[in-house]
Amino acid sequence: MNFRSISQLFLFTIIFFTLTACGSNGEADSSGSTTDGSNQDTITIGQINWPENIAVTNMWKAILEDEGYDVELQLIEMGPQMAALAEGDLDIAPEIWLPVQDKNYYEEYKDEADFFEEPWYENGKVGLAVPAYMDDINSIEDLNENKDTFESKITGFEPGAGTMLTTDDVIQEYNLDYNLVESSEAAMITSVRDAAENQEPIVAPLWKPHFIFSEVDLKFLEDPNKTYGEVEEIFMASREGFDEDFQEVNNWMKNFKLNDDQLGELMVYVKENEENPIEGAEKWIEENQNVIDEWME
């Protein structure tokens, strides 16, 4: 082998190992994917098993995937969801109720996550609710004198939710001789349905928008001390840097708004497709493309 052949072989060997090293470091190629299997276009959205949350998260999943993004919905309760957002392990927390219900989470994480300045829903209501047939119970102040009727029990849902934390405050504020029973949103709603069907007493922390109000005739108890607040607004929050990594999506989400009729219809469509909620979301999207076009201008 002559000198030129040896030199060429040596040069080829250097180039081969250089390319191999570059190809193994996980950097993205032009498609947005990396050689270690990750995908820069994946967006993670926190999901909570509440009707409006299931509806909205599936709606955004359908919209974004139609735009070419990969979207992962992570079912995670409110406290861990906000912690994951602050740590950068989650991209979007879609449902923060302010000024009262999730105030504690806002105060804890406002310097570690980006809370959107404008709400996507402006007509929220939260409070203790009882069936409308309970004529003699109309205020939170009526509960102590009727504690035997309710067995001193408030039927709640997932611990750590802002409304559950506020209900603990309500129990203290009104000196209620009651226990707040933790369960799940689905279990609480089943208990409300069963009580209404049998004309039995029940008191539960509920919120509007929620489909249960269209199924059962319920009323919110008066809250003279305004511990639950009055009108609640729902905001989104994102991890720090999301607005730079996904500028277009961030702008769409900042334009996102739903009124009572729009959110109510979306929730109905998704509930009608409980086995595959994204189908309900897609139906709503198809019928409301003009609304979505406004968000994506």
C-alpha cells in the first residue's frame, strides 16, 4: 500500500469516528426528533378528572395535533401538577381558579411559573351546594343546626384541590362541626346523584361550570363571609421558557376564551363520548372552527 492510500485510509477513519460521535449525542435533526428518541415538538398538558378540565385538555390535544404537534395529557392532581410545572416537568397547567380557590398555589409558584394575565373563562362559581328540595337550608350558617341531618359530613373530592383547601377554610371560618370527606370527583358526583334520586340530604363543594347542575336541581348555599369568594376566573399557566420554545402555541393559548354556552356545549360533547373523549372534542371543534380561528390569528 503506498503512502497516498495510507493517508486516505487514515483520513477516512477520522471522519467516520467523528460522524459517529456526533450522531450519538442526542442532538435534534431537522425533523425535531433526536437520536435518543425524544421529540422537541411534544407538549405535555396537565389534566385533572374534572368535567371542564377533561373537555378543555382534549380540545387542545385535538387542535395541536392537527397542527402537527405531539401532545401528551398527564393525569395528575392539582398540587403535584403545579410542582411539576414549576420544576419544568410539565408544559401547561390549564386550570387555575382565581382569585380565591387556587390562591395558595399562585402565591407559592408565581415566581417559578408563568401565569397568564387574562383568564380563558370569566364566570366561575364555587361553594357548598345542596339539593334544591332542602327548603330549610339556604346558608352555610344553617349547617351546624342541621348537622344531624347531614351526619356532620361534607362530601368532598380529591385532596389538594384548591376548592377542597378553601372548604377547610370555610369549616374554620364558620366553626362548622363537620368533617370534610375526601374521595374523588367522580365518587362525589355519584353520591350527589344518588342522594337526589332518593330525596336524601347531602352537602358538597361544587363549582360551575359542571354538568351535574343540568342533571340535578341544586342550589349554592349563601356564603355571608365570602370565604369562597364571588366570581372566579380560570387561568392557564406554563412552565418558564414555554413561550420561547413554543411561541406560536403560547400565543394561541393566550387568545383562548370560552363563554358559558361554548364551554357547556364542549363539556356535553365530551361527556357523550366518555370512552373516547377526544371524539367529542373533535365534534365541537368542527362546529366551532370560527371560534378557534380567532384564537389562532
